[in-house]
Amino acid sequence: MRPRPGNLVLHYVVTGKTSDLSMPPVTAPARSDELWRHTCFEAFVRASPGAAYYEFNFAPSMQWAAYRFSGYRSGMSVASGISAPCVEVQSTGECYELQASLALDRLPGLPSDAAWRLGLSAVIEETSGRKSYWALAHPPGKADFHHSDCLAHELPAAVRP
């Protein structure tokens, strides 16, 4: 949801036998790369329409990452101008929840008065090492969260109070 212009709150829920999931222990929040190699929750955001987009990664460990792409899998750079997200996790034997709150108002290319395209995805790793790939939508063939088909949800322009 977009509670205020320039802000985004994401809520991920995994249900089932969560003891079968490989979840790293919670640590101090820190920026880190290659989080997608293990259980990781992701968001892809771009202005609608537009080719440039941002990728945000949130690990159960509280590590996070933010990248900017100028186009499909091209022109990748670390997204600067973003403060650490507020990440909260809750877990029971049958449910794991992660909520991430982001302040995106200082990121170029994401005007708060425009609609945004959003792709939510997750890499889920089991204790066996098996991984599954989840998204709002997948393109044909192999999972590719960067593909425009995955940016399946439109968030309307934020309304100023």
C-alpha cells in the first residue's frame, strides 16, 4: 500500500509448515548483496509507464538491498538516496510474515504523483535446499522477476491529504 506519497508498505505472508523453510537468524539490519540466493522477499517498482525500475530485497535476517535498473536487466546500480527500510517479522509454526516500509520520495524516476507498477515476488528455500519462485505473475518459461509481466499490479498515484 501507499499510505503517503513517496512511501510504500509491503506485507508478505507465507503459510504452511514453516519449520521446513530455511530462514537465516535475525541480525542487525544491514544492506547486503545477493540476498536472492536464499529465502528472500522482493519488490520491483517502476513509474507507469516507464522502462527504468527499482528492485528491493528483504531477507528474513533483516538484511536488505536496493538497486536501480535503466531497463530490463540493464544499467544496474545501487540505489542511493534511500534510507534503510523498516522491516518487521513475525513467525509461528504455520505462518511467517515480513513487512517492509520504504521511503521512496528521494528516488529519481518514481514521482509520487504518478501511478506505479509493482511486482511482488519471493524466493523460498526449504531446509532440503529446494527453492521455489513465487510472483504475482510469471512470464512464459523460467521464472524471471525482472520481466515486465511480473509487474502485474498498478498502484494508483498517491493522494495528498
